[in-house]
Amino acid sequence: MLLMRILRAVPNFDYFRYHKVCFAFSIALCLITVGSLLTRGLNYGVDFAGGIVVEVRTPGPADLADMRAKLNALNLGDVNLQEFGSPSDVLIRVQQQKDTTEQQEMAAVGKIRDALGTSVDYRRVEVVGPTVGAELVRDGIYAVVLSLLGILGYMALRFGIHAAMTGVIALLHDCVTAVGLYSVTGVQFDLTSVAAIVAIAGFSINDTVVIDDRIRENLRKYKSMDFRDLINKSVNETFARTLMTNGLLLLAVGALLLFGGQVLFGFSLAMFWGVVIGTYSTIYVAAPLEWYFSKRHRKEKAEADAAAEAAESAKKAKP
């Protein structure tokens, strides 16, 4: 009951008080991301860097820990196992070998077969070359860019170009810093990471749309209210919804991060970061930027400047 009372109460917090500090923090995060990408780059997985993909079916439920131990003992580099479909179906990804000749790659496949034994049914064996990896990188970039363009168009049609610009800037902030997280930590970046980036964009814009919708409603109710105060009021009124929705999502993603295992670690880490940074950017990046970009802000500022100038002129005119 106490929690429900807290959630029903509308806070009166001045978010704008800290927006310049938050702008500086966000710029710092983006600079760290760019610096890390230029110096360290990304730790591409098999999907992007190339390597060996083997699909197997075991007689019973697969013992992933035992299979991973056997394959790691081969010293073939990074090995990733993923259960899909039924518990007996396993997808094995092995990083590209230093010697990329076909003979060496097939030798690596032979080592995998010897390690897993004859009881395993080998349903598919593929060697992903660097050319295919480069195409996947390009297609992944296209997927993210097209999703951002679609969001920009939707926001522009529903809330206007200024809200669309602030929303996409916040999205870029979230997506760029998420990619930076992969670079700084060295966590493997693969196709599931691209899915996480797109999911972060969708989650972040959902929060932004809720606040923008409340701003639009309050503009009709409080036509004479200062726009900065109106945005603060709108953020405070949606605080309970943000806390419940994002808090529950954070708990779910946190459970995946802690107990999802190695296969889901990269995806879960990006999603956990996305929930945290997406909530932050909606309140401290998108909302303040909308105030700066809005015509109403410029009009209020011009009126305040004119009033100040008139007062100064009247003061000087007094004998």
C-alpha cells in the first residue's frame, strides 16, 4: 500500500536544474565511445569476423558445459555454443583461424568432430569468410539506420519535427553509447548485439513518446505556463509510469544478465545498459533539447529580453 501511495503521488522535481551537467556527461560518454572505437575497435564475433559454424544434434539433451570444455581444449580460439529449437540442437560458432586456407579450416572442423565423437549428428557445417562478415556488418548498419529513420518519420508526423529531432538525438546517444560499451569492455559483438541495439532504440523511443504525449496534453491545459515548467511537470507526471515500466524491465534484464549464461551475456549487458541510459536520456537529453528547440521557448525568451530591455530603457530615462 505504501508503494502504491508513493507511485500515485506526483513528485515536484526540477530536472532542468541538472541538464547542463547531464549534457556534459552525455558528451563525455560519446567521446569515450568514439575514442574507444578508433583505438580498440569492436571484438567481432563469428558472424562478422568470419569462422566456422557447425549445427549438431545430440542423442539426448545437450550438455553444453561438457561440449564447451571439450572444444575449448582444442585451442581453436573463441568458441560459442547456443541451444536452439529443441534441447538436443546446438549451434557451434568458432572464430576464424589464423591461417584462413580451406585446408586449415577443414582441419579445424575435423578436430571438432573428433572432440564431440560419432554419437553426434552433424546437420550443417559452414565456413563463414571475411567477405560474408563484411556484408553482415554493412547490413547491420543499414538495419539500425533504417530503424532510426522510421522512428524519425513517426515522431515528426505525430509530434512535429522538433520532437522528432530531440527523440532521434536521444536514440543516437543510447545506441552509440551501447556500441561503445561493447568496445570498452571487449564483449563480443555479433548479430544478437545488433538485435540489442535495435531493441534499445525501440525501448528508448517508447519512453520519449509517453513524455511527448503528456507535454502535448499539458500544452492544451496550461497555455500560459512557462514551457520549461510545463516540461518539468510532464516528466514528473509520467515518473510513476517510467519507474514501474523501466524498473520491471530492468529486473527482467538483470536476471538474464546474471543467470542467462555466456550465450546471452552480450545481449543482456547491452539491454541492461539500454534500459538505464534510455531512461536517463529521455529525461535529461530529449526533454531539455525539446525546450531548446521549441518555438515557444524562443518566443518566451524574446519576450523576456524585450521586457528586460524596456525596463533598462525606462531606468535610464529617469532623471
